[in-house]
Amino acid sequence: GGGGGGGGGGRGEEELEREFTLDGCPVSDLCLDFTVPGRPDVELVAGGKDRAVTLANLGEYASRVAQVTLADGVQQQFAAFEKGFNDVFPMRHLRVFSPEELELHIRGDCEPWSVEMLRSSIKPDHGFTDSSLPILWLIQLMSAMDRKERRLFMRFISGSPTLPAGGLKKLNPRLTVVRKEAEAPLTADDYLPSVMTCANYLKLPDYSCVEVMRERLQKAMREGQLSFLLS
């Protein structure tokens, strides 16, 4: 009876291994060991370079990677930052603020994107004016974004998902939107928006309708993150 239970457990694990894959490869075929990804000289545990990552210890591996890269590995840097910050402004004075209050003082992500605010924050240029349909459509789409979509949009536009205190209207340089010309035989609808993140500069094709703009913009925001192809 016990042997049969063990065999069933083994078959279940093999089945799970086949289902739990990365790009079609099971964990055991990834040739991972207990070292920091990209740093084979830094072991996550004693003897880590000789310990293979399997489905059974995958959770431990993920936990150790997070601990070493996000905590242990940056402890000295955080300590240096804290010392430097304290030299300028004693951090104990910040204890009177809640985390939410501090966020309001240093980040502008919580401010809603109203149509009026967007009109005053966006600078149309090089083929677009305040009354151009693509600008009005863009403002319409931006005003309907939730916070997650706003963060994706800002990361696409500026390289950072966060905004300075004061929100989009305090962005420097100002968000500039220019017309992206199509080259025959292609039309504007064949192009994705592209950006110059260092200048907060959006190159927007003159799309045929707001629905096409929504689809192309969403695709660029979600799939074009950190891509030089859209710069």
C-alpha cells in the first residue's frame, strides 16, 4: 500500500514538472543551480554551485534569489544612502508621516488624470495642435486609464513608472506629442507610437480612429517596455 502511494506521488510530481515549464522547458532542463543569476561566483547557499534547482526546491531557490538580490546584496548601499540622507535631513523627523503621506509629498502618482489637467500638461507640436483629433483622442484615452495603466504609460514615455510631486503637470521636460509620419505604402494605422524617453517626447501616428489608437497605444505600453525598437 505504501509503495503504491509513493508511486502515485512520483507520477504526480512528474506530471506537475511537465506542466510547470518556462518557454516549454521543465525546471530540470534549465540547468539552474543555487547561485545568483548572472553571478555564478555568488552562492545562494553553502555549496550552491553544486546544487541543482529542481521542482522540489524551486520555492527555496526563488526565496533565496529574492533575499540575496533585494536585501543582503544591497544592504551596504542602503546603509550608505541612509547615512547620506541623515546628513542632510535626519530621517527620524519623517516618522511623523504615514507612508501614504510621504508618498503624496514625493510622488505624483495619486493625482487623477482629468481632461482639464491633461490639456494643460500636454504640449502638441510638429504637426499637432490643441485641437487636433489625435491629441483629443489621446487625452480621452489617458483620462480613462486606471493607476496600473498610468504607470505603464509613464514608463513607456519617460522610462520611469512614477511621476514627480505635483503629477504630470510638473513633469520636466514637459510631455510633448508630435506627429509621426507614415512612409508609403504603409499608413499611420500600421505604426506603433514611439518615444524619446530622455525628453518625454511621444511620436504619435495620425490614426484613423480612437479605437485604433487605443489598441496601438496599449500594445506599445505593454510590449514596448525598455525596447529600443520604439525609441
